[in-house]
Amino acid sequence: MKGITFLLFFALGITSFIFSQDNKSNVNPNQIIINAKPQPISVDAASTAVIVVDMQNDFGSKGGMFDRAGVNISIIQKVITPIAKVIEAARKVGIKIIYLKLGFHEDLSDDGNEEFRRAHHLAVVGDTIDAPNGSTSRILIRDTWNTDIVSELKPQPDDIVIYKTRYSGFYKTDLDSILKQSGKKNLIIIGCTTSTCVESTVRDAMFRNYSSVVLEDCTAEPVGYGLSRSNHEASILLIQRRLGWVSSSDEFIRATTLPSNEAIKKQF
């Protein structure tokens, strides 16, 4: 009887060991587990892209549209450093970086409804200004200082830069086709502003079956800042509850710098 019991436990042990090794052999070496809300999410570096939303001079630099309108851009400038760290970490593990920029053609033919612009204080779009770098520039016009990405986050040659004409990065752009053609399913979304262009892009991403992770400390929203509950906080809560996942720059960087599959190996 003792011999049978011993053989039984021995067989179970061998089976457990084989199962464990088999699971380890199936682990994807490119897998990244990000601690997030409502729960951790596992993404594959090869199928993930970082989407940098509207981190351009018109919104985040002195002399840009927001600054000229009296908007407190320090809130946006504060997220530049964590965004730069996230981009650096993503590049190290081979995650594609895609920049979105809000910008219109010189003749404003793609700017939409003039009445809407007036009602929402956007009548300055297209105005000519003297930019801080000494150039003659125009507000929210493509290929000018105003729509350049802030200098601290300057795109690299291998990055993708996409102009958009509405809040969402998916509206009448090539973003969806670029993501699909390159096999991207997971999006790390950062930038400004949280409740407008970031949230709009996250919504459209969800409608197209992408999994979006918004890094809260890498997004900013001047509208409603300082209220008992800000627009930024409301959008972050909505994204966490209904549209995707919410995490932070520290958690993303930690996930990309952990030894390969360490979090998964701890399960065995």
C-alpha cells in the first residue's frame, strides 16, 4: 500500500513539473504585465504602440495658442517629463511610438464649421504670429512652429507622426489602418488634453476593439482644473470603468524593465 501511495505522489509530481515547464515554454518573451485599474493587463510589445496625443507647441509651450489665450499650460508642461521617460522605456523594448498632432491646411479647408469655432473660442485658428523661435507661424496650421511637437519630446526618424483635424486620432486619419497593418492591438495613450482629445481617442479605440491603457500622470487637462472634482479626474474614472485601463508612468516603466516574464514565472 505504501508503495502504491509513493508511486501515486511521484506520478503527480512529475505531471505537475511537466505542466509547469510546458507553461513556461509557452510564455511570450515580449509579454509585458502592467499593473493597472480595473486590473493588471498583459500586452505584447510587438502588438503595442504608444500614442502621444497633441503634445505640441500650441498647447504646451509659451507663445502657443493656449498660452496666448491665458490657459494655465503649466499643467501640461508638468507631464512632459514622465511622458519622455515612458517614450524612452517603450523604445528600449521595441514598442512603436505614434504622435498625433492637431493641425489644419493653410486654407483651413479641413477646419469644419466656422460657427463652431466662434462659439468655442477657436476663431484664432489660422492667425499669423511671431513664434518664440523667431519664425513667422500660424496657430494650429500644419508644418509651422505652432504644430511642432514640444522640443523635449521631439519625434525620432522611426516614429510615426499623424495630423488630425478633430479631437479623436481616428477621425479621417490613417491611424486605424497603420495600427492594423502593423498588428497593433494594445495602445498606451498619453498626452493632452485628458477630457477632450485623449478621451475621444480612447473612445474611438474601444469602438475599434483596441485595448487602451491611459497613463494618468502622463495626461493633463486645464479645463476644470482646481474644481472639487476636475474634468481630468472625471475622464480618468470613466476610462477606468468603461473604456479601458488606467495606470501610471512608474508602473509602465517598471513593467518594461522587469526581467523577462518575471511576473509570470512567480506563478510557478
